[in-house]
Amino acid sequence: MHLRHEGWFDWGAIFLLQTHGRVYNPRMSRVSSLYRLQQIDESLDRAHARIDEIDRILADDEVILQKRKFLETKRTKLEAALKAHTKADDAVGAQRSKMEQTEGTLYSGTVRNPKELQDLQQEAESLKRYLVTLEDRLLDAMIELDESEKAFDKANDDLAQSEDSRQSLHQDLLEERERLSMEINRCEAEREAAVTDVTAEDLKLYESLRDRFSGMVIVLERDSSCSACGVELARSIRQEINTGDNLIRCRQCGRILYAG
């Protein structure tokens, strides 16, 4: 294909070469350039917000700390129950030794004095009655010890499960955080490229409105209305929006309107 014909360029041929060779790139309108920038910023905002949320979750140990604290209370109670059981068991053992010693003396035949024998008999009966009391105390201590052991084991298992779940969750969150960091790097590179299609004046307006409207600067015109506030748009305004040559702002909410 000849590009020059009798002293002039064949601009149609140039156009065909450019479009078929993927060189041609029609200039984006002012509002479409800003809309593309807004889409990138929205992606960045979502990624940063999610990373902040992930960091809060990773730093939050309150549940684990509470369960560890609860386990320690159960451990303290178990230790107290174990001491009480040991003391009760020792008391029963000592009382039985006294009984055996008293009954041994009583039935050994070495004591022949009736008064002494009567005293030994009374002492043996007294020791036996008190042994029943001590055995009841030991039984109560055994029950308390058994319940304390079960409560401790339950709290310990609950803590272990929570720590395992937390570790698994943290692993997933760390992987998600890494993916988000890569997404942020990609979007920042895209943003640098997108900004080159925006004039300094339009960028300044966009940034100021972005703070005012929490990021939602460019909104679509839908059913002849502003999709943000719902105000109906005049036909002349809709026509001007469709051209894309100027930045048309909604007369009610102040956002920039885009035909899409």
C-alpha cells in the first residue's frame, strides 16, 4: 500500500495500518478518564481497607487471652481441689491408724482394768464415728476433684481448639494479605498510567471531590437521572453529558455525571 500519492499522504491508509496494527487508540474523554481513575482508586480503597481489617484481626488476641485466663482459674481450682482431697485422704488414713491402734490395744488382752477397758471402748467408738465424718469429707473432696478435673480438661480443650482455629485463620489471612499487597502494587501502576490521561485541573477537582464524597466522584446517569441522588436531568444536560467533552456536575449533589 502506498502512503504517498502525487505529493500528499493517504491518511486513510495510515488509519487502516494503525487500527489493524493495534496502534490506534482513540483519546478518552475527560469524564471517562476520570471514571477509569475512580475505578482504580475504588479498588485501592477496598484493598487498603481489607488489609487494615486483616491487621486488626491478626493483632486481636482478646478471645485467646480470655480463654487462657479462664483456664488458669480452672487450674487454680483444680490445684485447690487436689490439695483438699489429699488432706481429706490423709485425715482418713490417720484416723484409721488411730482406730487400729486403739482396737489393737483394746483386744490385745494387755489391759485388764475394767475402767481402762471401758475408756478404750468409748475411744474406739468415738474414733469410728469421727471416721465416718472424715470419709464423708473425703467423698465430697473426691467429687469436687472429679468435677474440677473435668472443668479443667474442658477449658484446656476449648483453648486448644481456639488456638488451632486462630492459627488456621491467621494463615488464610496472611495469604490474603499478600494477594492484596500484590493487587495494590498492580493498581498503583495502573493509576500512574491513568493519571497521564487526566489534566492537572481535572485531577485537582477530582481529588477535592473525592474527599468530599468519600471516593464517589463520578456517577452514572441512569433513566435520565443522577444515580447518586436521583434528581431528574434536563434533556440539554443529558445531551451535554453524552458528548463527554465537558465535566457536567449534578445540580443537586455536585457529583460529576457520566453517561457510561
